[in-house]
Amino acid sequence: GMTGDADMIRPFATSICPEGWDLLLPEARFSHPRRGKTWWRYQNEEGNRSSLNAIELSDVDASLLDLAKIMPEGELVIGGFSQGGVLAQELLQFPFANRIMGLLCLGTRCIRPQELTIALQSLETRSMLWMHGQRDHRVNIADGHVICDLFTDAGWNMTTITHEKGHMIPTEHHEEIRQWLNSLL
């Protein structure tokens, strides 16, 4: 996600990663002006926007190409929080998408719903865990629900978690996420 980095997400990712799985924590392409990294640079930090402008979408595409270059062989489970969740969904449009067994989308939204809908039509249905906070001030929960609708309509097996908090991954749900990942084995 924006303002995070691999070291910040590592404790969470390690705690949910099933035994025997390899864990890849890519660093975002751009430096955030205040802290951490970002997958795209907001041209206008006006908070809760549902769409990106052309420059921001160009940053997304550059970040996606970086990620595509480091995808390991074999089956994949891809996930992310906030901006990272956007990138996880966008990777379903790449040739290796048929190797993605599960998608983990935490506190995120969809930035190109039409393109994602088309990509989903050409993929076998898989599993997704979606989690969002009702008090999320950064990504409106209604924007998050768009993801659920798109993937449900595409026939994906959906696990949804709604929590009372904001733009975060509450610790009380870490075990539930870990169990979901184990269920993909």
C-alpha cells in the first residue's frame, strides 16, 4: 500500500503465510514524499477519490510491468493492502493470471472495472478474500464493494470480512486470513 514498504508489511505477511510457502514482498516503484513507497503517485492528495487520472494510471502500468518481471513460476496467491490490492487485481490481466489460485484484497478498490471484468471472463474462477473497514476514510467501503460485485458476478468463491475499524488490517482477523490461505492448499 501507499506509504508502506516491504519491511513494514513483513510481520503481517509472515504471520499469515502457510508453512512451506514462499513469500515475495515486492517494493513499490515510487518514493512517497513523507514515508515509504507508493505504487502510483497521486497528482492530487484529495483523499477519497474513486478514479485515477492518466498520469496516475501510467504509474500503475509501470508498476505492473515491474511486478510482472519478478513473478515466480508455479501457482500464485497474490494480495495487497490499499494500493497493493489494486495492483493484485490488475495482475489478473497478465498472461500468468491462469496461475493465480487466490487473491487477497484488503482495504482496496478497483480502478479499471471494465478491463477487470473482461479479464475475469477469460479466467477460471478462483478464490478471493476481501476485507474492508466500515470507517475507512481513505478508501470508501462502497468502492470496496465494487470488487465483491465484480468477482461474485464472475463466479469466484468469495470470503468477505467487514470490520468496524478504518483503513487498516486489524490483528483480530489475521488468523482468519491465515486459515483462508491454508484452505487454498
